[in-house]
Amino acid sequence: VQLQASGGGVVQTGGSLRLSCLAPGRTLRSDVLGWFRRAPGKGRAFVGAIKWSSGTAYSADFVKGRFTISRDSSKNMVYLDMDLLTPEDTANYFCALDTRGYESSYNGYPETYNFWGQGTLVTVSS
């Protein structure tokens, strides 16, 4: 599955962006789709995930209240809506797919994701 993340760009502090992740050719059922990010000079961090079948979403504590994950079943698309962005949110954001629907994926364990996208760069200027 070739995941396609898009929507990155440059935004000022306090601004908003919507990232999209498309999973073409995949009939999503019990899959889990997650968002991760890698900031310059830092390791990969779990941002959140969504269970495709129920639409239940989970966000990491450091983005709660600012980032929202949702899906559009008709478009096979997952979204990451990011508000109140700060320079600390500057990172390459990428989506990942667990076709088995493991709870560990939903909870942010990258090892159980079996497909990864290339990422989209978000830069927040001060």
C-alpha cells in the first residue's frame, strides 16, 4: 500500500493546517491509521491514530486539544487537523497503516504498523 500524505507547508505560530493521508487501493476495514512526526534532530514521535471501523481516534498528550484526527470513508482518507501550531510542531509528518488493526498500533507502537508513507513537511515560523 502506497500511503500518500499531503497538506504540509509553512504556517505562522498560532495558525492551522490540515494534513491528509490517502490509502489508495486498500479497502479499509479493521485497519488502524496513525500519524507520526520527526522534528529536526529528534526521534520519531507518535501523534495519534484512528480506528477505521469505528472512527475512534486517539491523540498523544502533547497535542491534545490542538490536533484532531478524523476520517472520510467515502474518500479512503484520514485527516490530521492541527490548530494553535507552534515552532515546536515543525516536523516531517507521516502516516502509517496497520492492516491487522492491532491495539498496540492505536496506542502508538510503531513496530506494529506494516505500511509507512513518505511524509509531508510542516514548518511553523515564529
